Amino acid sequence: MTDLTSAAALERWRTQLADASSRPPRRITICGGRSCDTLASGTVRAALEAALDRHDLRAQADVVTTGCPGFCEPGPLVVVHPERILYTRVTPADADDIVSRTIGQHEVVDRLLYPDARTGQGIVHEQDVPFYREQQRMLLLNSGVIDPHRIEDYVAVGGYRGLARALSEMSPDQVLAEVSRSGLRGRGGAGFPAGLKWERCRRAQGDQKYVICNADEANPGAFQDRSLIAANPHAILEGMIIGGYAMGASEGYVYLRHDHAPTIETVRLAIAQCREHGLLGRNILGSGFDCDLRIHLGAGAFICGEETALIASIEDRVSLPVSRPPFPAQQGLWGKPTNINNAKSWASVPHILANGAEWYAGWGTEQSKGTTVFSLNGAVNHAGLVEVAMGTPLRHIIDAIGGGIRGGKRVKAAQPGGPSGGCIPESLLDLPADYESLAEVGSMMGSGGLIVMDEDTCMVDVARYFTAFNAAESCGKCTACREGVSQMHTILRAIATGDGEEDDVALLEELGQAIKDGSLCGLGKAAPNPVLTTIRYFRHEYDAHIRDGRCPAGVCRLPARDGIGEAAAAV
């Protein structure tokens, strides 16, 4: 074990880890993300290991299971480094060819290559696949490259360099200023300037302060935070330690859902490794700064994505939001100043400190800096994790990265922002994905879900589905949210089953505004978005259901009175 007593000691260790003489010249990585794991990537790894032994090539390559690199559809994924030869849909039966030909003879196994959509010819290198080529990767740069269970892998690619710079070269105020200049905004959905949030906590009076990573990902169709943490846990921990130094916080929590077992174990191991190497605990890197982190498991309530409800959960209280001020930065966990950021926000911080605020601000738009990660799913050909510069048009994400719509169908709408995001019609998909642009059309950036819908989607059914989710996840504290969202769902269900009335659309619009005005937290304020935007952009579908007794997409199967509307009526 290497005890890191200074920034110089960290750099010496990094130099030792970079020495290629002590390891095989090539590395075979296999995706261990949830999708590939479901497709038995573990058995593929075992077959690769056995093939290396069988061909006596152990000295030539090792096999590493990584986190999710994002390209979920053609898994299991295997990449041979340093050439970055990408093999897709690999089975245990393919292991012998990969080892004997690619490792043993430096040949490419053509049948396992990803086919070019235009020519049908296999694409050899990972970076040339359109799904990867059209992205701008920073947070996901090392996903699919490093072993998330080895701190050595993270350090070797530059990990903890930002922390070393902060502790050895900068004062807390200088770190805070660097984050402010970078333009980083919270990636949890609100987009609040991180530097301003940190400064409030830094200036707050208190003998104890806390930092918290909100990784309570409960949105339908969202998996970017858990994938990022599982693939690169040390990036989040490094960001939190830097934040603790800047704000004067000596303790912190990584808040995770209790049912994300592999992620929990990965983070637990990463924290233990940090403690073993002196990157957590007392006198970190000989700087005199003390900080420790631990995990807190939530029960999975969607409301715990809200800051004050999350704090209540950690304190073993009922998870209900409370009115602000005081803000958590002033009076948070156990009444002490507390800063809460999303996992993607914390993972951005090491890049800012290692490369500088100006470098980070060079990504994105004037008001929305950096990159963001989407869970791209729905009707696209290539669902998965996508990282792009802020401001990238939604159409580019769908077509160039997602490969367009399955079956050659037309795109109808996209919904960024999770279950509370507004639905954006095809005519507006050229607008940039940033906080202000999405808000202008009634949607939101949210925490990173992006659901794409094709021509066969019923927008009334979409609104009904997400309103059902929001009604079920309302904590019940606010009458406007508790009663209003449930009433919206009742009306939508009636419309979807042939019992809608002429005044229903006007009533939904009135209810939606009342819920926004009367709700305490972001769940209630955003819950009407799917309804209001589908009315705004797809009013004709509501009219068809109500006036004509017809679902234009053929999804709702009207009328319910004939006994064939149970599909929509069930939810």
C-alpha cells in the first residue's frame, strides 16, 4: 500500500503506475455495466481468461471488467487496447478467436466489428463508431477504460491531480473562485451556479459543515448517475473532497438508493481505498485538511431527490421537503451548513481543478458551460449513455449519436428532464440542449433523462403515464401537488378511455398552473410539464380523443365503454 503524504508522493506513485514494464503490453476490457451484465458479460470474461491460459498468452494481455461505456445496444462489448479495437455482441464462443487472432497474431476478427450503417463494413476502432465519434466526452472519458475497483487505474489516468493542486497550491477561496469562473451549474436539474452555492456554504457560520452527493436516481428512463458512479467512483469522491476543502466541510455523504447493490459496493470499496492511501481522513496529502466520506442508503422515494427531503432521510426523519430559507447551505444536515450537488456536478470538479476554469468554460454555451450526460432511450436505434457539450441540438443527439429512429419511422417528440420534463415536438428539435432554451419551450434539462418518441406514440398516453408516476411519488405534503396531480391523472385517464369532456383540456391547464403556484418543491412545480406541453404542441390529439372518440396513434383503443379500453384505464 502507498501512503500518500504529499502531492509529490501522489505524483511519484502515478509515475510508477505508468511504468509499462511491470504489466502486459495489451489489455482486454469488457463492459460490466448493467446491460452487458444482463447479456452475460461475466461469462465472456471467464472465457477470455481461459483462452489466455489455453494459448499461453498471459504475458501478452490482461482482462479487466470496466463500468458502462454507454454503447448499450450491441453488448456485450469488448475492447482491445491500446489499439481500441471494438468487438460487439461478444459471446463466450468468440473468446478463442479474440485471444488467438487479435492478441496472438494482431489480426482483427471482422465478424465481431460494429457495421457502418452506410456501407455495412465493420468499423475497427471504438472512436470511429458514430455513437462515440459524435460525442464530447469528459465525465465519461474513462468509463469503459479503467477498472472501477482499482484506485491505481484512476490515479494512472490523472486521478486526484485536481485534489493535489487544490491542497498544495491553492487556498479554499481560490478553489471556490476557480469553480465560479468555470461556470459550472448544478447537474441535478435546477442548473443553479455551483460557485454561488459553494460560496454560501463557505460563508455560513458553523463549527461543522457537510458535503453530500445526491445520487438518488429514481427517474424512469434515467441511468446516467448510477452508471457514472459505478464506472468511475473516484471522480465523484475527488470532487467531494475538493468541495469539502473549499467550503470548510470535514464530513460528507454519498446518498444512494438501497437497491443499486453493485454501485453501493463499488463506492464502498472506493472510499476504503481512499482511506488506506491517505486521501480521506486526517491531514490529506500532508495539507492539514481533514475530511471523511460515508454512504447513506435511501429507500428509493423519488422525493428524496429534493435537497431538504434528502437531508430528512439522512437524519432518519420522514422525507418531506421544507420551505426555504434557510437554505441547506445555511442550515442543513443536523442544522449545520450543508452543500448538496448531483453526482455529475461533483465529477466535473476534478476536471476544473486539474485543467483550469478557462479550459472547462471553453465547452458549452455562454450561459451553460461544460458537458452534460443524457440517458438516451426510447425509439432510437442506439440507446445508451451520451455526453455532449451543453448547447448541442437535440436533433444531433437523436440522429447522429442515437442513430435515428428504429424501423425508419419519423421522430415525433423528445422529452428531456425525466418524468417532469416537457415534451418537445419534432419541429423544435434543432434547439440547443441548455437550461434556458429548454425552459423557453416548457421543458427542462432535468437530471439527464432523454426519451425519444416516434410517430406511433400517443401524446395523451405519454402525459397520462408520467402524471401517474408523479402522482404516485408525491410526498403528499402540499395539497396542490397531492390532490392536483392525482386529479390531473384522473382526467387524463378519462380522456384516454373515451370518457373525456369538452372542458377537460381547459381544466387541465388551470390545474397545471395551480399546482405550479401552490407546490413547495420542484416535484410539484414541474409535475404538470408533460401535460401542459402535450396540450401546447399536440392539442389536436386531445381533441381527437374527446371530440372524435379516436386515438390518432391507435394506442388508447377507444372507446372504453365497449370494453376495449382497459390498457389505458389500468394506469
